[in-house]
Amino acid sequence: MKIDGFDLLIAAGGIGFLWAAGLVGVSRGAPIAAPAPSTSTTRKAIVDLGRARAALDAGKTQKAIDQLTQFAAVNPDIAEPHVLLAKAFASRGDYANAIRQYKTAVVMDPEYADLNSDKYIGKGIKSVLAHGWAPCEITLNPERNDAARAAVKDDAAFLQRMLAGGCN
């Protein structure tokens, strides 16, 4: 099982709590205080992600996208907001951004593409790839967006390889 950014955030909060309680310390010399996320910071991150997920579940897609984009900017090591962003973009029919967000999530945490993982999101990825690629080709004007078309095509190919158990 691979540890993702969210697991690290929880672990850092626990270590910070133990350190503050005096159960974990520095054995030699003067202690050097490393900034560890406080439990309140960890709780805030969990609450923020929960609010964004609730907005998405309630059909408030733009609100969810705004919250998740802000969350991802503040917490760049956590993959889950990218999965939720992909779902939000797919629900709006913005498949190019959905593919990009799924790729970001899988690069950050390959377990999302591992069939044997509890985190597996292959069904959502396959749906976006199957239903989303044709609209992407139609909406990406080849004369004006060659780079955008190539990027989406590369991202889609990457996701297909990862779901097939291939190499990046």
C-alpha cells in the first residue's frame, strides 16, 4: 500500500501532537523546532476537502471546482483533490481538464490506477476516456490548439497505459 499526501498529512499531525505532548523529542543538543502541521491545520484540511466533496455531491460543481482548486494550491502533495476535480470537470463535460486532473492524481499516487488498490478509480478514468475523447477532439480546434490537443492525447495515452498496468 502506497502512502499518499493525505496519509502524510494525518501522520504529520499525529507526530506534531506527540511532539507537543513531549512524547517525541530530540536526543542531542538543543531541540530544533521543525514546523509540523498542527492538529488544527490537519482538521482544517479535512474539513475543507469534505466541504468541497459535499458541494460536488450536491451538484454545486463550480463551487466545488473553486474550493478544490484552492485546496490543491495550498496542499500540493495531496492527490485526492485532483480526483474530485476530474469528477467535477467530467460532470460539466470538460473532458480535457478531467483527463488532465486524473493524470495528475495518478502521477501523484499510482494506486489510483492499480486494480488491486482500495483507491482504484479506473471506472471513472475509463468513462472519461471513452466518452470524453470525442468531444475533446471536436472542441479542440486543430489550427489554433495543436499543443492543447497533443497534451490531452498524451495524458489520455498515459492513463490508458497506467490502467493497463504499463509503465509511465
